[in-house]
Amino acid sequence: MATINWFPGHMKKTKKEIEDNLKLVDAVIEIRDARIPRSSANPDIDKLCAGKPRVILLNKSDLTEAKVTKEWIKVLSNENVKVLEVNCLKGQGLQQIKPALLELLKEKHDRAKAKGLVKFMMRVMVVGVPNCGKSTFINKMARNNIAKTGDRAGVTKNKQWIKTPLDMEMLDTPGVLWPKFEDERTALNLAFTGAIKDEIMDIEELALKLVERLQQYYPDRLIERYGITEILENPLDNLDAIARKRGCIMARNEINYNRIAVMLLDEFRGGKLGNISLERPDDVFEEEEAVVKEESEKERKRRIRKEKLKAKKKETR
Ligand SMILES: Nc1nc2c(ncn2[C@@H]2O[C@H](COP(=O)(O)OP(=O)(O)O)[C@@H](O)[C@H]2O)c(=O)[nH]1
Ligand SMILES: [Mg+2]
């Protein structure tokens, strides 16, 4: 069972900010991590964006199984929501955004045309959970248009808009959605992919859980990557075998779990284990509750101090 120390302090503020910004835009661009299209959604996003045309970008599609991503596109799409597969690092798929927006905003576009407007500029805001690629996306789109368009009298006071080559203006600051971790699986998915900071989780436990997941869905990748001979039933035995192969050993032949945990998570996140989809639309699994502890600011600071002390002790040992 994963224990997460969750500091909800900023949640209310960001929600209010997003609600305010929504009033200024024609559509929302929601970015999700294509490896976990369900877990990287915010529980309130449907409600928040009710009635707003929305384009969902399944980003980091370079890291997933293409077939699974296509399945997700099918199940997440509806008349108000267009879903696109993209790689914001390379800019792949981004050219599909404009046609998708034009289709969603067809009525508005037609009205503009009827009025004789030559240029139809669409205003959007970008939202997504931490680490899904919001900044990468905005930077990519703003590439040749770093110059901001500045305030628009009356309507958008104090808001900065970025021009993009797609006849679309973007609010320069994305809305950071808080991730949900209502069940352990969702929490783990977010942690595996880096959406939850490692500091609030036990990294050794996290690596063990990753091995457990991979041995279930992608056992061959573990065998290939780490040169282990077989997959054993107990994930800890597999983690041990991987650690030994990687030389993560301390005195008296003991395993250095911290080192192998960091290594494994890094390699997974960097795509070294190949293309991996951690969620499928037809996944059925038993929901196991995550232990989510709401912390106060004071508790959080105390815990971080304690952890730093512990890490220091470990170092000097
Ligand atoms: N492989 C891959 N990595 C990406 C992609 N888009 C963003 N990233 C990486 O994901 C990490 C988080 O991106 P960032 O834009 O900072 O996310 P933000 O927290 O939503 O602003 C960074 O290391 C990016 O380089 C992508 O399409 N593919
Ligand atoms: Mg960012």
C-alpha cells in the first residue's frame, strides 16, 4: 500500500484561477500523459470545463504503445472533446490542433465568417497535472512568437497572451491541475511517470511496485533490459536480481535498494525499457485504497526536515 503525504494547500487557489481564466477563452487544451490517460486526468476537469470545447492532447506518445494510445483516443472522444496524440518535445501531432479547434468552434467560426471577419483567432488555455508537458507545449507553440500580445482592452486585463502559428492565442500561464489519487493504482501511475514528486513517496517501495507492474504486463522488457534469466513470482526477488545485475551492492553483499530504485525509475521514465502503456481503456482491476494523509504546512515542514536528517545519517554511515 502506498502512503502519500499530500499537501492540499494550493488546490483551492488554482481551481479558482482556472475558473476565472476559463471565462476568457474559447476552448481548453488539456494535456495528459499518454502512458496514463486516465490517471493523469483531474477528477473535476469535466465539471470545470463543462460546455467548453476541449482538445485533449495525449502527450509523450513517443513513450507508449501506439495501439493502446489509439484505443484511448476512441474512448475519450466525444462531440465536445477531440483527442489527439502528440509528442510536444518534437512537436509531432501539434498541427492537428487547429483543425480540431475549428471543428469544435464551427458555429462561432461561421458567425465570424458571416460578419466578414478575415482572421478567426481562437483563444485557449492550457491545463494539466504536473509534469504532463504543459511548459514544453507552450514553449514549442511560442517558438517564433515569444513576443507577447499583451493586454486586450477591457476583456483580458492583466493577462498575457502568446501568439502561435495556428491562429490560436494561448494564455501564457497554464492551469496546474491537482492530480487525484483515490486509489493506489492511480497514485502509483502518477508516481511512476513523475507526476507526483518522489519526495512525497518512498522511492524504494515505488521501485518495487514498478517491478511488480512490469513483471505483470511487460516481463520480457525486464528480462531484456537487465539480463535476468527468469521472472520470479515475488517482485522483491526480481528487484534483487536486477540490483545484482546492475552492481547495486554494498558491504556484506547487501543490496543497495536506494541506488537500484533511482536507477530503475530513471530508466523507466526515460523510455529505456521501451514503449510502455501503463493503462488501457478496458483495464479491470480491484481498487485498493491509497493511504492519503492530508498534511498541514507545519507537518509537512517537520517531515521534510526529518527526512533530510535521515538521508544525511545514511550518507555518513
Ligand atoms: N518523452 C517525452 N517527454 C516529454 C514530452 N513532453 C514533455 N516531456 C518531458 O516531460 C517533462 C515535464 O515537462 P514540462 O513541460 O515541464 O511539464 P509541466 O510540469 O506540465 O510544465 C520534461 O522533462 C519534458 O522534457 C514528450 O512529448 N515526450
Ligand atoms: Mg511547467
